[in-house]
Amino acid sequence: MTILEEEKYFWLLLIIPILVVIFLLLLLWKRKHQQQFASKKMLEILSPERSGFKPVLKFIILLLAFACIIVALVNPKIGTKMETVKREGVDIVFAIDVSKSMEAEDIAPNRLEKTKQLVTQIINNLASDRIGIIAYAGSAFPQLPITTDYASAKMFLQAMNTDMVSSQGTAINEAINLATTYYNDDDQTSRVLFIISDGEDHEGNSEAIAKEAADKGIQIFTIGVGTPKGGPIPMKVNGVIRSYKKDQNGETVITKLNEGTLEDIADAGEGEYIPGNVTSQVTEKVKEVLLNMDKTEFEAKQFADYQSQYQWFLGVGILLLLIDIFLLERKTAWIKKLNLFNERKG
């Protein structure tokens, strides 16, 4: 298992393409002024030791050294062993709506991206709870089983999109039914299901399913993402909006947040409806909910004894810098003696 301690330093890699552009412009500028000074043949006579390849090689080595030092700053760590630890917490499942209506931009940047932000912040505030993720639209399917690996959870979360489920619609009932299979009946843990959606339930029997889940000890909370005013559903091609979804009469479809449905499901699931447009308010409410739940001790396997690996990248970076310093820009003597291009002397 590998973790990156300081991922923010990866932004420094954006400097590399800028340096490449500057270097290419500098080469063009030098070539232009050399041609003004003398012809190519005359330059070879005046500077017989000048190498056209060596400056490029030195620049590539310098970029590689820079990249290695950046990775060293990120400080990758490798878990060297797996161990079983005792943890105390709650089993949490996030059921995330990935239907096309979640692309509506009535809340910035859009409903699905807002959902990802909410769940990420909730995960960041967790300590020892186990979490699972379900994606649903016209049907539901498991995205991540119950785990304590928060890093993997956030990775799967960011990969979610509205093309994941081929059947469109919003089948909240299927998401609830699937969630009931996530919990281990042998573990008497407190169980909570967070449904994040715009509330456009096209099945209609979700309240009854929520009541059945509540009878099994699963408390259901709903988080509404969107606005009652609503917005159109963009139709995108390669990430660019080409048009908006229209109905059979050619009218633009407006999708609206249906808080009533979400409130009814939460009531049936013995939970509560949480407005999801303000991230800080959602995270505080979720924190309050989890604090009031009974925590259960359970065993969890996790990587331990993480060891830093930055020294390897730093060492390679310093070695490349030394090579760059001692690598001269003139032609290498032993390569000239090989006469690879069958050049005539004299």
C-alpha cells in the first residue's frame, strides 16, 4: 500500500511544460541569430567542437532531476506490513445518485460534483468508521464494499459519473435494497445510510423499502442536492455542452430538487432530511448524527509501519544534477573518433 504524504507538491510539475516552451523559444532565437552571423558551414568551421545535441540532452537531464526532486517533496510512503487493529465506529453507506439529472448546474459546479465534495468532506471528518459506496440511477450497483480504506473510497468517489449506469432513472428503492446487503449481520454495529440525490424518485415505493430497512436497524438520512427552482439537463459531447435535454414535445426538461420525497424517505427510515447546498452545514450535521450513535468495536486489517521513500528520488535527482553539471556542451571526443557519419577529415 502506497500513500502520498504531500500531494500538493505535484502542482509543481506544471512548471515543466513551461520550461520546455521557454527552452524551445530560446533555441529558435539562438538559431535565428546564428544564421544572421554566419552560414551553417561557417559556424562548423568557427566552432568545430559545438554540439547540437548536448544542450538538449542537458536540458532533459535537468527536467528529470527537477521531477525527481518534486516526487521527493511529495514523500511517497510504502506500508511494509499488514496488521489487525481494534477500531470503534459506525458502518456508513453512501448511496449516490448518478442519473443524468445530477448534471444540472443549478448548484455549482453541478449536482454530482457537489455531491462528491460533500461526501469527500464527510469522509475527511471520520476517524474510525467503516464506509461503503453505492451508485444508482435506473438501477443500483456496488461501487465500494464496507472498508476502512478512506483513500480508496475517495478515489472511487472521484471516478463516479452519470455514464456509469446504462439504465436511466432514479431508483432510490434499489439503492436502499442494495445497501441492506452491505452490512454484516454478525457485527452488531450501528448502521446508517446516507442517500444523496435530487429526489426525483421514479419508482415511487421507496418509503416502504426505507421502512423495511429501518426495521433491520438501518437508519436512513437523505441529503438533497439542487434547488427547488431547478435547471435544464445539459447534453455534453467531450465535456462540452451541445444542447439541453428535451421532452417529447420538444420542450427543455427542467429538473427540480424534490425535497418532499427525500423528507418522506428519511422519515420512513427513522432518520432526517439534510439540505445539501452548504457543505459546512452538511458536514456539521453529519458529525452531530454520528456522535450520537453507539460505537461498536470491530477488527480491521490495515497497512502499518509506513516508510518514507523520498530519499531514493532525492538521490536520483542529485545524481542527475551532478551529471548535468559535468556534462559539457561540446562534442564528446570518443564519439567523434567513431566517425559514425563517415565524415571526411581535412
